Amino acid sequence: MEEEEEVRHPYVHCMLAGGVGGTSGDLLMHSIDTVKTRQQGDPHIPSKYTSLSSSYVKIFRQEGLRRGLYSGVTPAFLGSFPGTLIFFGCYEYSKRHLIDAGVHSSLAYLTGGFIADLAASVVYVPSEVLKTRLQIQGRYNNPFFRSGYNYRSTLHAARTIIKEEGFAALFYGYRATLFRDLPFSALQFAFYEQEQQWAKQYVGGKDIGIGLEILTATTAGGLAGVITCPLDVVKTRIQTQVNPTEQKPTGRSTAQRRASGSNPAREPALKAQQAIRKISTSSPTTTIPRQGAVPLDTSSVFTGLKLVYKTEGLAGCFRGVGPRFVWTSVQSGTMLVLYQVLLRKLEAHPLVAGEGSSTL
């Protein structure tokens, strides 16, 4: 227990290091996120965006870096930094109190990651809704891709969504997001903490070196990404498939037309939103449903899992597992390696006065 107390950094240090590490990982992978989001939300048949590499080059050539591949980066940053601050603060608090209460360390890590992601979701889900729509849209008045959205800026997007769809629209997909991200975060940190312990036992000390830091961080994220891939597949299929019944006039679409007047320029946007299910509002989905895949006429993740397995087998449940492994490995590796590096820097040069206690 004495050794356990020795490695307990102040909460403020954990939050700052986690905030910088998590935000850096998200920003590093933002352009890949944009490509996958554009693939998810493409209403064209056949799709304009096929492979990852060709889509990446196409968006860069047509729309550029800032307005193309890095569209939506402002809300991504505004949500990522406070979200990861909350995450690491809640994770350390939950983990330490559970261990002190006698809970097995592996269960404490798993539960801590679960609780932390739940707390952070209140911040990152609204920012992800804004980010995702801006990523699909690309540049303002985009001549290369008709997404149904046309916001001038992040602020304009937020105001428009709240005005026309209500404040609750900023939390669209909240439940579906939790179904995928809570298990991922719980598994990621359970694997990471266990691998860190093994690495420290292997080298016989706390400093495991940059090689093992990268290895433990990337494999923890990659393995968690692989295990949660079926949830990712179902979430994508539910939220992005074309639903013909939604193209019929409804009370909601009529109300939207009344609210917007008789401006014909808004009709394509309304039709696009009616014809396509909402896309992911969290970390990028890295699976694209194959042509002719059976539609999942359900909003239940569990029912969707059973249907995919029944019609497409185990291979269908793990469609896109390769790209998902790569994305989660790189993002997790960046975040957790920076987290450990910054913790050591803060320990050597304290930024917060009065750090007498090792647990505060």
C-alpha cells in the first residue's frame, strides 16, 4: 500500500496532463476523423468516398487543409480539453477510492474508466455534434459535397441547431454514444494499468522507458478498440443507414419548413436530414457498411448485434476492425504517453502550491 501511495500524483496534475495528452491525441487524428465521418455521412449512391487514402487525398485537393481535413477542429478542441480534464480527474478519484475501499485493482480500473467517461460525456457529446456536422459539411457553400448542412462557423452552427432543432439536438445520439464509448474507456484503462504494472515488474522500477510507454499505451487502446468493434459496427449501421420511411413528410419536417419560411434553398438540407440517420457523435467510427447489407430497423444496440451476427456472421460484427485498431492505437498511444511524460515534468516542477499530500 505504501508503494501505491507513492505513485499517486495530485489530482490537478493528472487533470492537466490528461487534458493536454487527450487533446493532442484527438487533434493529431482529426484529419482521419474527418475522412471517416465524411464516409459515414455521404448521402450519394454510389459513395463519393471509398478508401481511406483516396478520400483523404480527394478532400485535401478539393477543400484544403483548414476548411477540409481540419473542418470542425474548433469544437473538437473546445470539447476535448475540458472533457479529458473531467475524465482524468474522475478516473483518478474513482480508482483511488475504490482501491482504498478494498475493491480489486483490476475492477477498480475498469469501473473508474466507466465512471470517468460517463462524467465527461456531458461535455464532449455536444461538442462532437457540432464537430461532426462541420466535418461533413466541409467549407461553407461547399461545391464539392452536398451534405445538407451549411454553417458559417462553429458559433453559427450552435445557434442554428438550438434555434431550429432545440437544445436537446446537441445531445443527439447520447445513449448510442455511451453504449460504445463507456465499454471502450473502461477496457482501455483496465488494460493500460495492468500492462503498466507488468512493465514496471519487468524493468524493476517505476521508469519503464519510452519504448514500453508507447507499447503499453498503444496496445491498451488497440485491444479495447478491437473488442468493442461490434458495438462500433452496429452504431454506424443504425445511425447512417438510409431509412426510406423517414423520407415521407412528417409533422416535424412540416414544423421545420414553417419555422424557416418558404425559402427553397433550405429544402435540400431538410430532405438530406430526413433521408439519412444521424451519424456518430463521438470518436470516429471506422467501419463502413458493405453494399447490400441488411438494414437494421431498430434503435436497440443489442437487437442490432443479433441481426448482424445472424445475417453476416462473426466477420460482419468485426467489419472495419483493422482501421479501428490503428485509430484507437495511435490516439491512445499519443494521449497516454504524453500523460505520463507530463506527469513526470509536473512532479519535477510543481505548478500548484501546497502539494504536501500525495493524494490531493
